[in-house]
Amino acid sequence: MEKTAEQIELERLRARLTRKFHKACADYSLLADGDRVLIGLSGGKDSLALVELLGRRAQIYKPRFEVMALHVRVKERDYRTDLSYLEAFCKEAGVELIVRDTMIDAQNPSPALPTRESARLRENPCFLCSWYRRKALFNAAQELGCNKIAFGHHRDDVIETLLMNMIFQGAFATMPPMLQMDKMPLRIIRPLCLIDEAELVRYAAMSEYEKQEKLCPFEHMSARDSVKGLLAQIKALNPEAPDNIYAAMSNVKTEYLPR
């Protein structure tokens, strides 16, 4: 049976994403024999694509690694993903799904944080939610014997973080493809770091990824959303700007300052 134009386009797009995924893994040495990788699965298009790509990659003989996904539900945040869909999606990708619930303590986010950082957490609902989700993710990774955590950050995320750090922190810094955690035996990896968000948006639509049932109420109220608009203006000024910015980051201090 002859393939449709849409099927051919989907196959080409999948091949392009796979090439960029493999290039990132090779260029930044993201995967190694014996790794146990835990994917932070939010349920959005980026983390779903990461489950698909890492699940497929784990079936290749070298390097041999294990992969599983963790979905963290924050009780105080009014957004929701269809858990049955995530379970079916992960099963299809050959990836075990683990679900954890967590609660936010806005009055005492973390005794380990300096007073100023704790105050910033209380004032920023996005930062506060992210803090508790990551805390649950890091704890689960160590309980499960994982040595790496994979996030679905794409190239636009990397560039936006650079702009945010420059604008709000006065630092020329961004999130690196791989980061060794200081206080725990874990590495963060970002295998989608060479893939543009527009490609993931198109792939998710063509692959008919199911969208989250209810989005975060602060979805379009964050500083990142404003910087995303700024990046869109920069792209309009020069379509090659993202390539140039990413290339300029080759010697950037690899520090992630979340907002």
C-alpha cells in the first residue's frame, strides 16, 4: 500500500529528530554502558518525545542501559494529565512508568536553602512547584538506583535559559547537556538539546500525542514565557539567530539558575 504524503513527512521528521537525538548523545557522551536513566515525565510533548526516543535507543545493543520514567503529581497545582494515557504510552515505548505524589510546603520549602532563596521560592509559584517536583525526582532516582536523570529540555529551552540568566541574574550561563550534581551521585542529561521546539510541536501533532487534560494555571504568567516571546522576536529579526546563539554558548559557564 502506497504511503500518504503525511506518513512520508512523519517518517522524515522522526528520522530528523532521531539524528539530532543521537548526535547529542554522542557529542556530549550522555549515555554509557550500565546506566540506569530516570526520565522526568511531565506529560507534555517534550517529555513524551524523550520517552519515545530513549525507549527506542535502549533497545540498541551498545551502549546497554536501562530506562524508566517518573511522573510526579503535585497536589496543590490544578493541572492534570491522563495517567492511563501515560501508562499506555510508556508501555508502547518499553519504558517502565512510576508515579509519585508530592505536596508543597510554601512556608518552609527547604531548610537547606539560604533565607533569600527560601523567600524567592515562596514568592514564585513556578519555582516552588519545580522545586518540589525535582526533589521528588531526585529522591526517586536514588531509591531506584539510577545514576542519571533525563529532562526533555530542547534547544529553545537552553537558549531561553541563557537569556533569562543574562536579563535577570547578570550571568552568562545556561543549562548544559550534562551536569554532575554536587551533593548526590546523579547526572542530569538533556538528550533533546539539539532539537528545536517547533520540530517537537510538529512531531507531537503528527504523532497525535494526547495533550494534558488541564494546563498549569500559571502557564503563561512566568518570566520564561516572556523570554519565549523575546526569542520569537529575535528569530523574526534573523532566522539564523538560534544557531548563532547556541554556537556562542560553546564556552559558557555550565550553570543552571532556575526561575
